[in-house]
Amino acid sequence: MVSDTKPTAVVLGGTNPHIRLIELLQARGWRVVLVDYLDAPPAAPHADLHVQESTLHPDAVARVARAQNAELVIATCVDQANVVAIQVSEELGLPHPYSFATASLIGNKGGMKGRFAEANLPTAQHIFLGEDDVTDLEARIAHLTFPMVVKPADSNGSAGVRRVDDLEALRLHLATAFDISRVRQAVVEEFVEGAELSIDCFVENGRAKIVLVRRKFDMLNVPRDKVIQSTGSIAPWPLEERLDEVEEILSKLAAAFELDNVPMLVQAFLNDSGISLIEFSPRLSGGTGSAVTKMISGFDAIEASLDSWLGNPVQVALNPSGLWLMTNTVYAQPGTFDRVEGVDALIDNGTIARMLPYKTAGMEIGNDMSTRSRVGAFLVTGPDRETVLARTRTAIDQMEVYDTQGNAIMRKDIFGQLAETD
């Protein structure tokens, strides 16, 4: 029976960061219904009710919202679920921080890149393709230079994102990208060299204020034509004299998409030529992102995002802790996940600060070394970069992932942060 004493919020996606969102909603007097197609997503025990439906089907989400008399439908850190939350909220007349038209534009990488170009924002040269456009592919890419990157237009996470070095590989990975894309479209763009940054900011009165910058690390021992993925990041990464320049570009980015009083997660390369935008989303970082942001900057990004959805103005106030923090994503070989061992001892002796599980026992581990292959992430803190690197090495050595057959399946050979020397 639906409660008639508390307003109901429907949260899309049972990811670990949404545990904090659920707790905040409940602390503010909301009853929380979680929608997630999985049997036991991490956030399910924290919600008042778990409904097994896909977060990617607007009609199903709308049915749940109507049945539960929901006054809020929200997602804060899952790309396509955010789009659905905006769509359903607009349809039902519920609060939402920007329009469905804007969400749809951002949710399709081709539309997003097109707006980048219209607004004269710095980004890689690119083309946007549908399945029918590949017959004259060589002519279409004549103005581009290899290596290139292929991306499905609307995939979650890194699924289908591949580097290609020649036309044959481009055709192969375009076919895969079309299969992954629900709209069967893809973006092909020139590969940009440089430090890959993940920038969390919040748009306050039209100005994008940077909250935290992370430097991401490449995955080792996995060919880039198989996956382009990160094994972790370190923060805070100093922009120093380039801070004003980057904030100005991010403010122009927000204006180009008519965004205000919203978080923005921006992926970009930074090199001697300046910043090059990869993509962005008006949402929080997934995985460990929001926890890291609060731990280092003092800014509660999830609470700010909730206020954004509710239409409450947010003032960006930072209170840096002085900590360095390394996020380390744990990948495993394909199989059925059972457990991670060694974590308790590592926490007890201070080697790691926190473990965030992405999978519960019985969940399948994917075989593509993208989001589906992640079983969790651990955070390492310290007073300087050298300390967090040393602690990360110790943790990787002493931690192990096991499948339901008792096999040790953690990929310990991929951590690009262990090769960090500059």
C-alpha cells in the first residue's frame, strides 16, 4: 500500500552512489521507490521499495511513478537513466532541472558533438554516422586523420568505444557500435593526445565553478582496439594558471546547452594546445566520483544534485581537506561474482580508506573490460601523491576477487596508475 503521509520519490538505478541519494531523500521526509531491473542492486536494501523494471524504458518508469503517486522521479549519475528521468518528469509535470529536449540532445553523442561545433567549443574533428552512411565511408572521413575513436551514439559507460588505426578496423568497430546503439548511430572522431581529465563542476548563476579535477589513468595490457577505459584516477589534479581559462570554456559549454543550477561532469584532454572536450553530462560522476568529490573538496555533489532537481538554488562552497586521493577500479575476468577478499584487513591497517562494491554475489561479470567487467573500486588517501601510489600498490597486491567456483579472477595487470612516473 502506498503511503499517504510521505511524498514518494522514484530513483532510477540501484548504483552505489544512489545509496547516498536515497538516504538524503529519506532524511528529508521522502518515501523512496528504487527502479532497477537487477535482482539485488547495491542500493536496493536502502530503499523503501525495490521495483524490478528497466530504467531505460520510459513507459515502464512512468507506470511505476503513477502507481506509486510519485512526486519526484530522479537519477543523478547514470547517463541514459537521467534522460528517462527527465522525460518521465516532464510528461508527468514533476520537477526536473532541464528539458527533455536538452537531455535528448546531450544523451546522443552525435547531437552533443554537433552543438559543440555550433558553439565553437574546442573538441576533436569528428563525423556523425548512421548505418546507411558507411557505403561511402572513405569519402566521409577524408578530412580526418588516423588514429580515430569510434563511439556508439547513446551507449552507457564505455561500451563499444574503440580506437582504430586504419579503415579496416574502422569498418569493423563501426558495425559493433551500430549494434550497441539503440538508435544505430555512431560518432567517429580524431584521437587526441594529452592528459585525460574528469572535471566535476556546478553551474551557479550561469558560471561553471570547478569543484574537483581528476587525472585518469589508461588501462594497461588491453589493446586499445578492444577497449578505451580507465583503471582509476588521482585528485586533486592542479590546473594552476589554466583554471580561469578552463572555467570560461565550461561556462560557454553550459550556456550552449542552456544549463544552470546543475552539476556537470566533463571529460576532456589537456595538452600544450589547451583543452579539448570529449563529452559531458549534466549529472554527477558515477562509481566513486561523488564520494571522492566530497572527501577532497567538501562539496556534497549528491545533495547539490538533489537540490537541482527540486529547483532549490545551490551555492558552491568548497572546503578542501588537503588530502590526495586515488580511485582504483577493480576489474575481473568473466564469470559469476562471489566475493572480494582482503578488504577488511586493508581498511583496518589504513592502507585503503573505503571500498565501494559494484556487484553483489551472483551477478555476472562481463567479458569486454568495460563497465560490466567492474566489480568495485577502492579509495586510497594520503598527504601526498607518493603515499597514495605506495598504498595502492600494496592494496592491489593483497586484494583478490573470486568467482562462485573459487577461482581468483582479479585483473591485477591493468593498473595504469602503477606506471605513473610524471
